[in-house]
Amino acid sequence: MLDLVAVREDGTVAQALALALRTAQHAEKLGFTRYWLAEHHNMPSIASSATAVLVGHIAGGTHRIRVGSGGVMLPNHAPLVVAEAFGTLAELYPNRIDLGLGRAPGTDAHTMRALRRNQVETEQDFPREVAELQDLLADARPGQRLVANPGAGTHVPIWLLGSSLFSARLAAERGLPYAFASHFAPQMLMQAIDVYRNNFCPSATLANPYLAIGVPLVAAPTDEEAQFLASSVYQRVLGILTGERKKLQAPVKDFALRLTDRERSAIAEFLGMAVIGGPETVSASFAKLQEMTGADEFILVCDVYEPELRLRSLDIAHKAWA
């Protein structure tokens, strides 16, 4: 699961953080493989900006499930700082930490300048910084001048994340696992999968390609209720598309009927990989996605407004997948 740690319309940041831990604990009981947190900044609707801190909080409140970033936006951070933070997490929670890396800023231009302090990124910076992180998390070599401590020797698994072909190609070249952000940008999914698999070079990390894809999920006992609950997601997406980012809104009956054809089409394109429906619909949709992509993992993004119904949605998805 990928958690944006959404702050609800009538809720607080503290409540959003508490729900993230509760959801992670529930996902662990259901047998989910991993629980990731996303880095975003300057957004009142999202409480996961201090991603490494939150990874530690979730890992400390769970026992088995892998916890990680989905992802850390590497251009915002010095590789050494990331290596030390995730190296520390790996020492605290051995064999449970993932480090997903993205190359987008995860914010607006004003905040990007505040984070980077006028640093200008070039296309070659991200591959270089990924390589630097790999070195810092590997075993320290004799005479190595820069050593991450903690970090060196922890071999924290690095994933590359992306919504275009750039990271797909880089993940293939480096022999790294790859996660495509189809939960918000599904348009290039199939092309990115082809690039990744066709150009994959086996590495010490990975012998064969390993792919995860983002899947927005809203599950309920019936298709009708799922569509109603999904109106919270539709409102969030519309806000992203119009630049009016609000806290996660309560569901609204017949929300789609209030939209223009253009708005409905834009939301449908944004949520092209979404699985929304009752148990039979969810099961059939999962099967279709698996047949279409051959993904090794689905990364579920579940932004149901009511906490209890969010957990119920994961229950339904688990049964549908089983």
C-alpha cells in the first residue's frame, strides 16, 4: 500500500498520522508485503512531508511488514543525508526498510526553491545521485573517504519510481526494481513496462525485472456504494487538475452528475488504473490488470474518507485478490 497520509476535511494532521499507523497495522494483519509513504510538501491535504520520520513511526508500530518511501524525492536531498536516515532505519528495523526514489520535486516551484536553495537540477544529476546512494549503502571499501554511518553495509533495497520513461530506462540499466506511478499518471504505463523489461540488465541486486504498479482502490459491498465513496477521490483529483488542493472531502451523492463532460473525462484519464466497485468488480479488475501488465505487485492507494470504510475497502481487496 502507498499512503499519502491524507488530512480529512474535518480532521487534523495528528489524526491523519494516527490513521496511517492504524491502516499499516491492518494491512500487516491482512498479509500486505509493504507499506510506503510519499514525500510531498506545502500541501495542507497531505501529512507525509517528513517521510523518513514517518517511515520510522510506521515501522515502530508494526512487526513484519516492510515499510519505506514511495518515494523520497532525491533532488530535494543530499544523497548522504538520505543514506544516513535510511541506514539508521535499517539498523532499527533490519530487513524491513525500502528506499523508493523519485526525481520530481513533489511540490510547487516556490517550495522547490526553498528545499533546494537555488540548486538547479540537470538530467544527469538523478542517475549520478542514485549511484552515489548505492555506493553509500553498500559495504564500505578500504580507503573510502565518504562513509555513511549509519548506512554503509545496510544494503537498503533501492527502488526507482516514475511516471515517464526516464526512470524505467534507468532502473533497467541499473538492474533495480521499478514502480510506475499509474495511480495518477497511467498514460505511459505500458510503454514504460516495455522499456523496463526489454532493456533490463541483471545486477547483484536483481536477476530479473521486478515491477510494481500504482492502483487507486475504492472497494465496498456494492458497486453503487463504491462509486459514492469514490466521490472523495474524484473531488481530490478535480482539485489537483484545477489547482484547488483541499483536504480530503467527504463523499457526495451523484457528484459525477455535477461535472462537465470535460471534467469527467479528465478525472477518468487520471484514474485510468483505478479499481472501484464491489467484490466481484474488484476481483475482475485485479485479474484484468494482472493479465495486462504482468506486474509483480500492485501498490494500492486507498483514500476512502471514513477510516472504518477505508479498512473495510482493504478487507474486500484482500479477499478479492486471494
